[in-house]
Amino acid sequence: MKIITIRVPTKVTFFGEHGVVYGTHAIASTIPVYIDISGKLNKDSYNIVLNIKHGLQLTINNFLISKKNINEVKVEVEPEHVKKILNYVLTAISICEEVLDVNKSRYGYIITIDSPLPIGVGLGTSASVSVGISSLCLLLNDYIKNIEDHKYDIAKLAWSVEKSVQGSASPMDTYTISLGGLRYIDPLTLDAYTIETDYDMPIIIGYTNKTSSTTELIQKVRKIKEKNNRIFNSILSVIENIVNEAKEAFIKKDVESLGMLMNINHGLLRSLGVVDNRHDMLIHILREAGALGAKTSGAGGGGAFIALAPSKEIQERLIILLESLGAKIVSRSLYPNGVTFLKND
Ligand code: MEV
């Protein structure tokens, strides 16, 4: 029985989170932090067998669920982040089989997910799992022969998974992770253009504890919109301007402007109530210590941040400072690729 292994990058949002849920553009990029997913069809039974690894640690071993129960994911497992992964995995398999009418539930699956990051820290891990499992399901069932020619289909399928699990999600994370590189995303037309820039600029990507879920934060923003649509629309139009200015700044490799735009975008996220206070302090410390720009990245409520330094030396100094403050650093560069086929055993 063939075993397929897929490598899925995670991602960082540079500009435009939350606005992208309401139709404004956003800029996000894949980063070189990968979730590896391998799997084969389980021809002996109807069951899905899951192994989840977190680096060297095995967090769940031979977890078994019948495909009959796939739509009632009330699985009681600890820790919480494993339960979250299960939700995305089972929904992805269910949508893959349903939408594409593959396999007709004849077989189960044996899947191993190896993630260096916990799910839900704001770096697109849930979207990576959705993209990875969708790709795996399509490949194992011979619906597609390779990933390269089907990235938009995979992105679309994975986006349905995100919407189904979270209730609401923009296409930003799944399209960026599927296609890869720095992308300018139009959530209305589903275009995701590559932006040519310096992939080695001195950035720092990391995270702190997340205090609210993405779903809660999206709802919080929705309440502001419902309460005062006019003010909300004004904020959205500033976000749209920031994203468009940033696109030009990336092309010109104008890091000073990018830093300034990051700071303004952070201020707007704060005005939308999604920036955690301790996270905000960290962002301000980074700027005081020499960052050209620093912002919360992704849904907020703690979670991911991105900073831009004026030089590699200052980048190093900021990393030491961040680690001393308890932040986890995950990447200091962007990544040009999306989901890729790794091997066939
Ligand atoms: C999530 O990574 C970013 C948000 O904009 C939600 C979304 O785009 O679905 C907050």
C-alpha cells in the first residue's frame, strides 16, 4: 500500500488580517516552518487511524475513529490542541470525499501529522493541516496525480474545511499555504498574486500565548461592525490603503515604509480590540529596541507577531531580547514555496 508524505509550510500575515474577512486585500507569506503529513489508505477497515507528533514527542498514538462518526467530532482528547487538529483532519476527509465523490467511503486512512507548532497560535497551522489532509486525500484516492497542477483546487477545498470548522474564514491562509511565497490576496476574486521582493529581509516571526480563539476574535470584530458600520468601514478603507501601499513598498524593497505601515496596521488591529495587552507591550518594546516596524499578525489575542529590523545585527539583538521576554521565535525569513509532495514509499 503506497504511503505518501507531504510537506506543508505555515504562514505569517504581514498586512490586512480581519479586513480580509470583509473583502479587503491582504498580504501573507509562507515561512520555512513545516508540518509533515504522511498517510496511506486503510484497506482493512473503515477506520481513520491518527498519529500526531509534536517534534520528537508523540502526543497521540493510534487514535482511532470510525468514518461513520466523522461528522460528530465530539472527541474527548487532551491536550486541547490535539482535539483541534482532529477537528480539521476529520472535516477535511469528510469534505474531500463528499465534494469530490471519491472513495465512496470504501476505505479508511492511516495518517501521521508531525507539527513543530501547536495549532492555533496565529501562524496558519489549522490551514496547513487542512491543506495537507486535502492534498493527501486527493492523492491517495488517485483523484489527482500531483500537487503542483492542482494548487488552486486544493486551496479551495481546504478553505471549505476552515469555514466549516470555524464558521467563518477568509481564503487568505489556505490560498497562501497552498500556493506559497509572498502573496497579495483578493478574497473576492480568489486571486493570489506573487509579490517579488527580498525574501531575506531581516524579519522576526514568533508567538506568545494565545488568550482567545480565532473564532472569538472574528466575532468580536463583527460586533464592532454591527454596532457602528460607518466607523468600521472607515477602518477597513485605511486597511485597504495600507495593504496597497505595502505591496508597492515590497516591490521597491523599501523597508522603512514597510516598517511604518506595519506599525499603523498594528494600531488599527488594536482599535478593533483584537490585540492582547501583554502582546502590545512586546510590540512597543521591539520598536523601542530598534525595530522599524512590529505588529500582531493573524487573528490576535496574543499569538503571532512579526517585526522588521533595519539590519541583521539588530535582528539578532531583537531575537535575544524577545527570547528573554518569553516569546517563541519560529522564523527569521520568508519561504518561496507552498504545499509540496515530499515522497512516495
Ligand atoms: C486568520 O489567520 C486571520 C483572520 O483575518 C481571519 C481570516 O482571514 O480568516 C483574522
